[in-house]
Amino acid sequence: MKIAIFHNFLDNIGGAEIVSLTLARELGADIYSTNVDQEKIEKMGFGDIMVRSIGRVPINAPLKQQLAWWRFRFLNLKNQYDFFIISGDWAMSGAVKNRPNLWYVHSPIREIWDLYEYTRNNTVPSYLRPMFDGWVVINRFFNRRYIKQVDKIVCNSVNTQNRVSNYLKRDAAVINPPINTAKFYFRQSGNFWLSVNRLISHKKIEIQLEAFRQLPHEKLIIVGSYEKSRHFQSYAKYIKDYKPANVEIRSWVEFEELVNLYADCKGFITTAFDEDFGMAAVEAMASGKPVIAPNQGGYRETVVNGLTGLLIDDLNADRLVSAMIEISKEPLKFKSACLEQAKKFDTKFFIEKIVKLLN
């Protein structure tokens, strides 16, 4: 079976992009996108995957998203492939001319659905909000219209499944994202904490900075990627200017360096708001490290509270400090449970389930 994979952008590599690249490798599929940064793809261990660009788009929202949406809408490869996997929110319009298809949903477009009010109030200037509201109405209309052309929907988590049901009124299966657990390992419970996330406002990185300002004897390394768009650049600058001396930010690290950081850290911290799934938390557990995360979103499906880490209600800096102090008493006690829990999300299970659906 000849398969094509659609992903909106591959110029900033995070969890969703790794899923698409993993699918391309494991299924021997061709992958199509708009903006592509092959160097970053290679740094994350996918140098064997060559992405085919359907044309570059601007770097700033909303033109970036809108033009990607229209490029996929008019992309027609139905005579070249037997099946299409759409792995990206703004690429979903590619379902119109390319069938049979499957949409692997990381989340319905967050800025027009569950993060609409957050985006409007926190990233859109007040004088542009009426225009933003109109833009949201238009894209919601086309989102609901084009999903009728999607044959099968698979979500990365129950959390995302609920969003698809609530906003797009479609049923969906759940197949958790792939974690190549064999690539991760435990080396030591070191003298620093680790955080891995895109530097974007709903990841709430400032909570981490406030907590480590209260604990100057502790150290945090943030592995944070960010795009070239104005919003990403602005938030990244804010975080870099605001961070205390005991917090280090590294961007665009190679996969081998990332694995070593997981292997040597004391524990993993995430503060993301209502995370879709949270692959980095599973990577940390695959390295035998306890996770501190908000008690919401996909983390409820991966982190076993008290066994593989701590899930915190209404997470803020003070509660994060308390959780860090608690885990620091005996970080090694979480190791065995973390390693076992991570195995449940291994790549082999993901591919087996995807292949079963394709067949």
C-alpha cells in the first residue's frame, strides 16, 4: 500500500511532528508539508526522512495557518497513493481531495476551539480582536465542513477525543502517540530538573521560573524550541529575560543530547495548560524519572499520581515547589514504576494499531 502523510509545518519539531516522522519511517510513507527545516529534522534523529514541500508559507499567524490550510485544501494526490494519513490540525483540509484517509488528531485547532478565549485575551492585541473573532467564525465553519470528508478519526488521547466530540461532533478511536522507549535510559538521579516544551504561552513556563526563584539551590534546564513568528519570539524573549540564574534554556538540541539530559536529571517538570497528550512526560518516565505535571489533560492518562510522579491540582509556583521538595526526598523510588508505565506507550504498539486500522 502506497501511503502519503500530510503535516502542516515541519520547521519546528515537537511531539506532533515526531509522530508524523515516525509514521513516515515505520510505514515507508511519503510525507508532505509546507515549511520544512531539514536540519532540525535531522537533529531529532530523522535524517533518513526527506519531506516534500507543497510550498512555503509566511512565518507569522494568521497568514501562516491560513495559507497552509488552503495549500492542503487544493492538494490532489489521489491518483498517486492508495491511502492518506493526515497528521496535523491545519492539514485536515487535505481530506477533501485525498481519500480514503485517516486523520490522526493531536487536537482540533486549539486557537479556534478550546484555546479561543485564552488566545484572544493573551496573544491578540485588543484592537485586532474583532478581526480575530471573524477569522475564528470563518475557520470554524470550514473546519466543520471539511471534517465530513474525513473517513476515519484517531486521537492521541481521550482528552483529544473529547474535544473532537464536543467541537466537531464526530466519534473517534484513541491510539496514543509512539515513544521509542528503547532510546531512553536511566543513568543517575542528578542535580538538576528537566523541562521539555515549546516556548509558547499556554505552556506556562513562567510558573517554573517563579518556583526556581524560590529554590536558588536547585537547578532547572529547559529544552525549549520556538518558531520564528512574532508571538513565539516575544514569549521566548520574555522567558529568557525573566528567568533566574539557576535556570538554563537550551534550544534546538540534538536528540542524543536530549536523551542524555533525561538520563541524568532528577525529575521532569511540565506546567502546560490542558495538554493534548504530553509525549515528553512519557519520555521522562522511559528514562526512569518522576514527573510533576498539572492534574489535567493528557497527563491524567500517562502519569500515575504518587507512583510515577505527582499530579497537582491548580498548579502554581508554590505547589510546584512543594512537589519538588517531596520528590527530592526519595527520587529513586519512582524509577521502576516509571520504566514499566512508559513501556505501555512504545512505538511498536502504536504501529500495530495503526496498521490494523489501515488493513
